[in-house]
Amino acid sequence: MTIMHNVKPFAYCRIRIYILSLLSSLSLNRWALRIPLLIVGALLGAAALIGIVLILAYPQLPSLEVVTDYRPKIPLRIYSSDGYLIGEFGEERRDFVLIDAVPTVMKQAILAAEDERFYKHPGVDTMGVLRAAFANLVSGGKQQGASTLTMQVARNFFLSSEKTLTRKLYEALLAIKIEHSLTKDEIFQLYINQIYLGQRAYGFSSAAQIYFGKPLKDITVAEAAMLGGLPKAPSSYNPVANPKRAQLRQHYVLRRMFELGFINAAQLKEAQEEVLKVKRNPNEFGLHADYVAEMARQITAERFPGDIYSRGYRVITTITRNDQQAAYRSLRKNVLDYDRRHGYRGAETYVDMTSLASGQDDALEDLLNDFVSNDDLLPALVLAASSQNVRAILRSGEVVNIHDDGLKFAAHMLDDKAPSNKRIRRGAVIRVQKTDKGWQILQLPDVQAAFVAASPVDGAIRALVGGFDFNQSKFNHVTQAWRQPGSSFKPFIYSASLEKGYTPASVLPDEPISFSADETGSQVWEPKNYDGKYEGPMTLRTALAKSKNMVSIRLLRAIGARYAQDYITRFGFDAEKHPPYLTMALGAGMVTPWQQLVAYSVFANGGYRIAPYIVRQILDGKGNVLANTQPSIAGDESLRVIDARNAWLMDSMMHDVVRRGTATRAAQVLKRSDLAGKTGTTNDYIDAWFCGYQPTVVGIAWVGFDAPRRLGNGETGGSAALPIWIGYMEQALKGVPESWPEVPEGMLSVIASDPSGHVTTEMVYREHLPPAPEEDPPTEAQQLPAPVEVVKPKAVAKPPQ
């Protein structure tokens, strides 16, 4: 009994436990059933909510016509004749490119940086959203986004940049709608062309040109990674404004490209070590032709006064890359050479560095923001200076040390005795240039220069540089600068004299001459030769070669100043700019380099006046030709302005200028005998010129100050301007065979002797020979009589002002 009594409670307990466990199990099963039901219910509710939102919001979404019929704002673009971009004008700098033309490495960089699952998601990346949500939850804030490329396209075309839930919802809905209307490649193409990338660059093709000065197809892996990192924050990761942060972003993109298998380890290492050549001035193009681009823009705006800055117009100019580069480099080099000859002027300015602590590189770089790079003349802030070494920081953040030869030019401004407002010391802003031997101190030159070259056959401009630097001065000295031509004007006086019966063998005295106050109508005028030396009687050929002022004045007085004033208009000069006084013989009038180009082309092409032109063709955004230049061609007799014999003789005489006169340096350096031209130096060394040509190209070089002042003793046309011309011709005439014009009809060869007794053979107009005695007709070449100074001037001479 006792046992049974004891067993019953035990059995009862087990039964109770079983019942409780059964009940508990049933309760747990109910919860197990409820959880999925709750999840399903939540999903159904969310789906219903999304459905309601779609029903209400989807119809309100904007039409996709703007993306399905994409018409981007394409700026006006200016090109060289051989296809190089030289200028761009428009609010948005964009270059539309088809997806098939985008290099694979660029696509990979974008996907790695922005949306690696682009080709897998339907416009909204659910996995990306969850990943970003988790990261933001862990970090406690909005640290990551989950915008796909399609969502970014939607935002760029249709939405504002405000960060609200409503906008994000519309962004997702638009992305889905876009994905249903366009293919993935079409969406990617929109993104590549529309996205803003800093520096007014829209789209990756434009960015490649602006940041690296090259077409998108030519970019490297490192450059693609730099561009691919820009969409996240174009200002923060801009390699021009923030090179250090841009490099950090670039390296992140490179690592992502490696992780995704787009590049291998060797490519990663090579790209990380590549030093990018970022254009510091985003307005610069690979070809320095800013003055040409501006001229082309003005011509296009005048021809088509409507909106030309967003329709994708293309202007094809006449310049060629090789010619333009040769002209630009020669002008820059020789202007800097001139500047070195006249000494260092000291630091540009000073900045206050007292509040800066060491190591504040970003702050130091910011101090240089107001100083624009002038091509390879970079602004630098001096950190420390001594007579042996200058330590300075560049805008890029690079710290450079300048010593030895790099200090020679500025050595006197490192002395403690140098003026305090010019001395190179800590806080000074200077200009530095990198050479093969290291860094050197230079300066921005005060002097200006211009160069223009063209074909004498049709006037097509081959190269034009309107000044030392377009960003420094947009004044185009080729077309806008009216300056005295000096002795470079003498050939036109000589040409006029040939029409009056003079010949290259005609003799005039190179002797002092004086004009009384009664003769001039104002004051006594006693002109002098450039070197103050006189050589007595000489032929016109020798006088032009040696640029003798006394002979030119006598020649003008003999033919008459008014006749000469009228005659020079044949070459395109303005009569009113050249008063009919004897000072015209010394080039006291006013010309532009453009006018000189027109005038010297007449001698180069045999007597025809052609019209130089710089725009060859204007096309619309679809490639249709809107305007086409039809140039006048030398050889058309309706264009003839001087006798062919006159042109031939003047060409012959100007060959002597190069062969044995004031421009012999050209023949020595270029080692050619088919060069002709004339130097020009104005009174008191104010302007320096060289105007010359070879039968295939005419070039005009000028050097002077904007506010006319002395260039310095000895700075003649032969020393200051001729080297620019030579530097250009060295490249322009490479591989061009020597050539000379044919002797025109109506000329005879005669034996002539100069006052020294030297006998030469000269060509003359047939009708300028004296009549032979009837009983003794000439059978041999005859001595040509030389006109002498017997003609009184028809106009009163006026001394130079």
C-alpha cells in the first residue's frame, strides 16, 4: 500500500509534466505558425502599399521623352584642319560619345566606383539597398547610399538633389520606368554623356579632354580610375583643385577594379605608380591656339547670330597642329630669351604666412589659388630661401628645391641687399619652370609678341599666336595691334620706285641729309642710319639688304610721297595710316601683322593680293555644312596688284637681305637659299619685326610692349623678332624642297656695276632699257644707266613725331 501510495504521486507528476509539455508544444507551434504568417502579412502589406503608391505615383511620373530622344547641349567646338580640338564655347562642356566608342577600361572604372551590379539589377539594387541600410545602421548615420547608375540618370534628368524620402521614392520609380524603356547600354550611354564631373565638364569624353588633354579613347587605366571616381563628389575629388584627395579616390577605384577582376595585379601596380599629367588650366587644350579659337568663335557668331553655344556646331580652321605648335613654342622660347637678357625683376608679390603652422600643406596650396599657371611657368610659394637654395611649394602640393644653375637668373634678388619689396624670401610668390636639369626661377615677361603664317597661294592661315599668353592678355596683337613697321616697310617704297623706272642696280648716295624748317614746314629734320654709319653711293639692292635709311628717304623723295601713299594701298595698307611725308620711307605709319601678311604675300606669290582666312568650314551638330570658305587663289589675274616683274625683282632683292644683309642668321640656321624677307626696327627700338617667306609660306613676327617703350639697345628686328620666325620655319620647312619663282616675260638680263666696280648681272624691265642707236643695234647685254637723285619731292616732308 505504501508503495502504491508512493507510486501514484510519481505517475501523476509525470502525467502532469506530459500534459504541460504538450500544451507548451502546442503554444510554441502556434507561435511558429504565427511568425511566418506575420512575415507574409507584412510583405503583403508592403506589397499592397507599394501597389497603392505605384497606382497613385507611377502615372504622375514625367515622360521619358527627354531620355528616349536625348538631345544634349553640345558646345561650339573649334578644330584645327587636321582634327585637333583647340577651343570650346558653351555653358556646358560636353562631347557626346556612343557607348561602343567608350573604352572598356572606362566602363569598368565607372562600374567599380558606382554600380558593380548594373547589368544585373532592374534599376534598383535590392542587395545594395540592404547593404547600405546595414552600414548606416551600424554607423548610426547616413554614411552610404545605394543609387544605381539608372537612379543617377533619373536624378540628373528629372529630379533635384535634395535628400528626402519622397525624392528617393520617385528616383527609384523613375529608374524602374527607364529600365523598361531603354536597354542597359542605352542607359549607360546616357550616364556617360550626362553626368557632371567638375570644371564645367559634362560626360566622360569631355572630362578626358579637360583634365588630361586627350580623347577618351586614349586614356590609361590610371586616368580612367581618376575619372571614374569623380561622380561621387566632383569638387572634392577634382584633380585640379584637390590633387591629394583625388589620388586617394583614384586608388580606391583601382582597388575595386582589381577586386572585381577588371585588372590584374601588374596593371594595378602600374596604375598606382603612374604620374598623371593633369592640366592645371582646364581651359587649355592639347594644342595652344586660343587666339585662333576666339577668332573662329567671333566669325561664327557673326555669321549665325542665334544660339551657337549649345547646338553642337563645329568650326574647322585652317591651322595645322605641327605649324601651330612650332609657332607657339618658338614665340614662347624667344620671348623668354629676351626677358632673360634684360634681368630678373623680383618676386611677383608676397603672402602672409605668419599664422601658418608647419605641415599645413593644404593651407599653403590655397594661398596660390589666385595665381594661374602660365603654361610651364608655374606659380610657387617660397618656404625658405638662401643664396644656395630656394625651397618652394607648387599648387599641386609638390615641394621643389631650386639650386645651382636654377638660381642664376634670380641670384641678385637672393642677396640681403636686394630691395625688400622684390627680394626672394619666405612668403614670396615666384615663377618656376622644370627643365631637363631641374627647376629654375623665371618670371612672367612684360614684353609681348605676335606671329602669323599663311600660304601665299590661297591665304590659308597655318599658324597664329596673338600674344605670349591668352589667359594673361586676350588682346590679339596679330589683328588688333597697330604699330609702326619701321624698316620692314621699305620694300613697298622700293616696289613703287621700280614702277617709276628704277632698278635694283640704280645708285643713290648713302650720305647724311638734312631738311630745313622751311622744307618740312615745322622743324629741322636730320634723319640718321640705324648704326650712324654712311657708305656713300650704293645700289638699291645693297641699300635694301643693309636697310640704309638715307637711300630710302632719297628714293621716296624722288618718286614722290603722294605717289607712294597711293601705291601702297595695292598691298592692303590704309592710306590714311601712312601720311604722305618722307618719314614714310622709315616706316613711320601704322600697320598690323595681319596687314603685313597680306602685303608680303604679294611678293611671295608673284604679284597677287589674296585674302587670308582662318575658318575653312562651319558644320551643324549633324555634320551638315553650313558655311564653306571659297578662297581666292593666286594666279587669278583679277587679283593681280603689281606687275609680275616687279614682284620677281623685289623677291630677288629680299633674298639678298637674307643672303648678305640684316637677316643672314636665317640662312645660316635654316641652311636654305630660297628665303626672302626684311627686318624692321623702329625709331628708338620701340618695335621689332621680321617679315619673310619661302614660296610655300609667309611668316610675320613682331615684338614690342603693349604700352610702347624701348625694347633695349640692340633689340632690333634681327635680334628680337627674326629668331621667332626662324624657330617656326625650322619645323614648317622640314622636308620642303627649295624652290624659286620663274622669271616672268618682259625682262632682260643686263650687266651692271656698283660704285665699287663690282660687276653683276641684273634683270630689268625690257622697256626700262634705253633705246639703242638705230645704226648700231645691241647684240650684247648693256650697262644699265642708274637713275640719280634729281626729282624734287612733290610733298613737303615732315619730321617724325
